[in-house]
Amino acid sequence: MPNKVTLSNYSYNSNFKKPFNSKTIFFGSEKEYTPTVYLAGPDVFARNPLEIAAKKKKICEKYGIEGHFPLEKKLNLEGLTPEQIGIKISQTNEDMMKNCDLIIANMTPFRGPSMDVGTGFEMGFMRALGKPVYAYTNSVISLYDRTKSSIRELGGKLTKRGTDILEDPKHMRLENFGLTDNLMTEGAVLSSGACIKKESAPPNKVYTNLKAFEETVKQVAEDIKVGKLKITTK
């Protein structure tokens, strides 16, 4: 019998397979598993990704949640080409997401004004699976303002299209919705009944500051506590 996962008024069957020796907790006569969360973000590109992962997992454990990081599974990559290695990592990450209940995505801008594109895909992947999407960012500046600043810093010129639309040097419109990032990524979070936690981290800690991350984990735990987010087996 598949697990039933519900978030607010939104429900679906996840066919969740309890992975990685998840702990089991009990509430009354109903058996529930500790929620498992996929920890997405550009953290994997840091010099010390496993240290960051360990800190994130510890925070998750503090709130009764089990975190899983993309690099935690050891892969046999012997004899593979770089392209084959990339595809194997992609497939492994997809399998891990399928076996997690929800995602917490790090939407902090990465190598440009927008978030890491791989993380954006993972948010969409989980949303398409019908799983809750939570997120945080260490920037409080909107995508629109970040994009304008980035173009100007590169010596580009912004031009007007009509009275209220700005174009980049290639005459492409700048989306101005006042959102954290691309509307599809923020939409995935809001449609899940969650919100994006934001923190203005100093430049030297933009990828290591975990205050907004912990606030997001705390929100997941609170949503579980009040019954907004519930994972049960029957």
C-alpha cells in the first residue's frame, strides 16, 4: 500500500519507499516515518561539500527530519567517460529524489543573477512527482534587480521597450514579477503551500550561511506538527 502524503489541501500518493534506514516514530495508534528530504543546491560545488552536507543533516536531525545529500552515495565510476559520469550522477540523483518525501532547495544565486540550473530542475522534478517543494536563499534581492546589476557590471546597456519594460543588450525582456528567481521555481514552492526563506548573507558566507536553511527545516517540522504536512503508512 503506497504512503499517502498530504500538504495543506493538496494530497497525492507518493509510492514512497522508505530509504536509507529511516527512523520510525509513532503518534497515537498511527505509524509514521521520519520525513526524508532531498537537500538540493550548489553546495555540491564547494571545496568542502561533505562538511556542508554534515551540518545540514545535523540541523535536519535536530528537527526530526532525515536529510539526504546528492554526493552521499558512493558510485563506481571506473572506466567511464566524463559524459557517462555526468549521466550516472544525474540518474543517481533522480533515484534519490524519488525515494525522498520532499525537497529543500538552495536558491541562492550561482554564477550569475539566477539560481543553480540543476537545482531548478530538481525543484521541477519533485514538483512533477507531486512532492512538496521548500526553498531558501541567501539573497534578499529580487531576480529583476540582480539581473539589472549583472548586466551593468558586465558593461551591458539596458534599453526600454515601451514605457515599463526593460530589455537586455540582446533585446530580450527582463521579467519583473518581484520574485526571488524564475517564476516557475517560486511557483513550485508557493503551490506546495510553502514559502522561500530569505537571508542577507555576507559575500564570504553566501554559500555557507545556514540560517535560512535552518528556518526552512524548522518550517517543515512545524508543518508536520500542525498536520499541514503529514506522511503516514497504513
